[in-house]
Amino acid sequence: MSTAGINAAGAVMEQYKHSTQAGGKEELGKNEFLELLVAQLNNQNPLEPQSNGEFIAQLAQFSTVEGVEKLNSSVESIMSGFQSSQALQASSLVGRKVIIPSEKAVVDTSETFKASLVLPQSSSNVFVNVYAADGSLATRINMGAQEAGQVSFMWDGKNSDGETMPPGTYKFEAQASIDGENKGLYTLLPANVDSVTLGQGNGELLLNLAGLGSVPLSQVQIIGQ
């Protein structure tokens, strides 16, 4: 390429650098690439024209840049469609009950409360302490010996004196005797979905649970009626 061609290409590149600094772009787009190619062709030495191989190589690079841009556009379109579909599915959860890993639940003590815990290995003694909102121990649910796995438990809404507790938010602390020590266990508790918050950008959808706040959709273990 002639000196003029090199200078012309350099001028286009300098112009691109200034535009990227002003506009915040980080990659060479197909328009900028094409400007460089045209500048080279217009300013090449007629006595020493660019070889066919070099020209074809540059066209191949241009095709690659254009293909990447189209691919990025397609991916963005797919992501947008996926998020819309996910939002539609999540909206169907409003008003329904879900099971999530949690230590707290809003309990209607006029009905039997049903939940479960995760027992990593068999235990001779499994129990669940139920605490009221003020932190006081309402009762203990003794479950005795249990095999490893997901173990269901129930609470009738009454304290250790047999009195029905008021409806509200309660904390469930599950423990098991394993290798001679009491170890804490994960509890899977029900919650009602009040609304759904759409994630910003690629953020995950959030379920807003009655009395418990927000949790990611990925935390949902079971969807109830």
C-alpha cells in the first residue's frame, strides 16, 4: 500500500478512536471497518495494487465483523423473548403457594401447618423448635428417629400448653442428633406469592412473598395450588 493509503487508513482509525472516546463504543463496527477498507483502496499505488489474496482476506474480516454484529443482535432478541416468556410464567404464580428454603413462614394457626426439613443422614432424634415473632419458644415438634432425606412435619398451631397461637410469622428451627451432636437442618416452608418483580437487564425474576420479602425464582422448590 502507498504512504497515502497508510495515512488515509490511519486518519480513519484516529477518527474512530475519537468517536469511541466520545460515544463509549468499545469495538470496531462494520461501518468503521468498511471505511478503512475503502480508504486503503482509494489511496493504493496503481503501480503496486493490493493483491487479490490480501483483498479477499480483508473482505473475509469484514464478513466476520458483520456476522458477529448480526449474531449479537439475534442473541439479544432471543434473550428478550426468553425474559418475556419467563415473566409471563412467573406472573401465573401470583396468588399461589410455593415451597422455598426458609426458616420463617406466615402461619394461619387455625389450620394445620405442613412443611418439611432436609436430613442429610439418619438420626435417632429429630425435632423442630417453633418461635413466635417476639423470639419466645412456642413449642417443640418431636419427630423421633428419622431416615435421611426430605422429612415432612406438621404443627397444629398450638403452644406447649395446648393453647392456639395467634396467626403471624413464625420461625422454625430444625435440628437432629447426628454423631452425638445436635446439628441444624434446612427447612422447606410454604409461602404465598403476592407479586412478581421483573429483573433489570439479565437480572433474575423476584417473587414477592407475603410477610417474607423477595426471593429469586430459582429458589422455588415446589409450586402448589
